[in-house]
Amino acid sequence: MLKNITTGEMLVHKLEHADTPAKAVQGLLGRSRIEDNYAMIIYHCQSIHTWYMKFSIDVIFLDPYKRVLCIVKNMAPWRYIGYIKGSEYAIESKVNSFSSRIAIGDQLAW
């Protein structure tokens, strides 16, 4: 589960943890789509790419305290987001699944 602590709102029920280097490298690559009510959190992540992906995603970068630093909406395949200063986590999700319900500075929990 992923929850916005600042607003008290539940964001997604299915949260996959990419908490090893192998899982982080794999990420969402090789999938044909993202399920509804699903997100993947990548640990120790300061940048991401969507090379070889088949669909667009929303990306939320969080600091070590799980506060929102950056929101990237509708990131198309074959794009790259460079270094996000202070980022510890990146959350990848289906476009428009919950990115409109968070704001910079909100604290999330899982």
C-alpha cells in the first residue's frame, strides 16, 4: 500500500518493491502495461529512463524521509530523467493513477 500521510489519502494498494540492484535495473521493462492501482518503488534511485518501454509512466521522486521532491507526469518511452538531488526513492506508476493527488513536500508511507 502507498499512502499520502499529508492528506491521509490511500494512493495505491499494490506496491512492488525494487529493493535490490537486479530488481531496480529490471524495473518495469518487459511489461506491456501497468495494472490499475499499482506502483513500483525503486530504492536508492536518483534518476530513471524509459528506454525500451512500451508505455508512458508517471514518476515521483522522494527524499530519504519519503517526502515528494519531484513529480514527472506522462514520461514517454525513450526518455531520461537525470540526477534528482536528494532523491532516495522513485515511484513509477500508470499515467494519471495518483500523481494529481500529491504535491511537492507531501510525505508518503508504505
